[in-house]
Amino acid sequence: MNTVELIQWAKRLIKDPLLTETDLTVEPNSSLPLQFWIDALDRSCMYFENLMLQQTQDYFVGEEVITYVAGTETYKISGNSIQLRMLERVGSDRNYRLRPITILDKNRYLNKNDAYGPNYSENNPTVYSFWGNKLRIADSTESGTMNHFFVRRLSKILLGEVTSPSVTTIVLPTAPTLGRAPDDRNDYYNGSTFRVISATAGAGQLFVPTDYVASTRTLTIAAPTIALTGTIVVEVVCEIPENHHEAVATRMALLAKIADQQAVPADLTALANKLETDLIHAGSPRNTDESRGVNVPYDYGYLG
């Protein structure tokens, strides 16, 4: 479901006035304004992302390439990273994983990069320390690249008309129709999924930015299969698996009742608990040969 469909579903669950889909600037209920519903959607997605991360972090793994240069130890990592998963040096002979050490231990390994045995040459970095949004590799006499795998945060919801589109770039609006202004951190939308909501040509396509420059709000994308023309409206996709979107909408409805200081109906609470349990079970590690993934609720049975 897209952003508007999720909001409409949540509103129906508590009989709140629906959005006017032909004009999303209209406020149907001043006590629960449009921005509240976007915030509720963001909070709901974040809530279920956290639940899913406890079961299967690999569903939200992102990747970037870090170029390292001789004599430079410290490198800033992606702006949408939550947790570092793996750092892998790219080599012409083979790739190998770098080993984490503590910040206090970093000086022990300066210019002593074969600490883990003779399999790695003296001038290849084999260890790193990590803190905040930076990592430090042991001092190296060579240049090269590393693959950085990380658990990424889901981007906040945004829907609006893009400007200055080209074949491989899109500029996000300063004031989107739904959602807050684009994030001011470089690379924030890297790896997120965007959907073209409407366009003269190219509507319905998905794209995943490989770069985001915050100062100009510019996304770099692969050339779409169908060139985008006309007035182009895009949105950030809710990346909770789509067959769990009912859980997302139900949690939004719960947040609305709480925010409006109303009693939460027992049946709505029961539905939320049931859907949350389904999502947790769907992401649980398999202990049988049953064909199942995060997109298939546990109680759907064997699917072959």
C-alpha cells in the first residue's frame, strides 16, 4: 500500500474523517491533522522495524563502498546507518573481513596490520575500531576500497512533486505535500525505496537511490525503465513487508486514539496484538524445512 492508502485504512479503523485524495492539503480533522498521521506512520514503521531487527537484521541491511587512502585512518560512514554489520576489504586476489577492536586497542595495531596471522600482507588493513558514525582502520601504506555492510534505518515518509528531473537524478521538494522537509544528512535516503505515484509517463515505477546530496536535495538513481515525464510525484515507500501493512495501519489507529485522549477499543487492541504476533512469528528463525520468509506469516502453514 502507498502512503495515502495506509493513512486512509488507519482512519477507517477509528472512523476518523478520510483524506480528500484529490487535494491532500485539505485538513479533514484539525484535532488529528495530516502531519500527525505522517508522524504516526513513521513511528509505526519504526516500531515494527525494531521488532523485525530482533528477529532478522538482514532484512534491513544496506551496503556502501568506502575508499581508503594511504595515511588516513578515520572515515565517516553512511548517514542512514544504525549498526555496523561487517567491513570487508576488496582485493584483486580475494576479499577478506576486517576484525573489530576497541578504540583503546587501536594504537597496538598501527603499522602492524598482520595481527591475525601471516595470511595478510603487512600493508593491508585487517583491523578497525568503530564509534559514533566513524570508523578507524589501522594505518595503511596502500589505497583501496572496502565494502561496508550495515543495518540501516528506514527513511521517514515523504510525498511530493519532484523538480529538475533528469535521466539519473531527482530533486526532492523543499516543502512536500505530505511529510516534513527532506532530511539534511547526506546519504540519508541511500538504499530507501521510492515509488512514482503519478506522472504523465513512468507512474508506478520504483527506484532506490545510490546517493543523496542534502544541500541540493538531489537523489542519484538508475535510469528508469520508462522515462519520467510531466508532473512527477514520488513517495518514500513504507518498507515493512506489504502483507504486514495492516499491522502498520492498526498501530497508527492506536496512536491516534491515544493522542486524542480517547479510550482504545478492546477489539482494536486485540487486532493490534494479533497482527504484531503474526509479524514476529514470520521473522523468527526457521527450525523446520517449512518454506517461509519474513513476508509469510507463521500461521499460514506450509506453502510448498
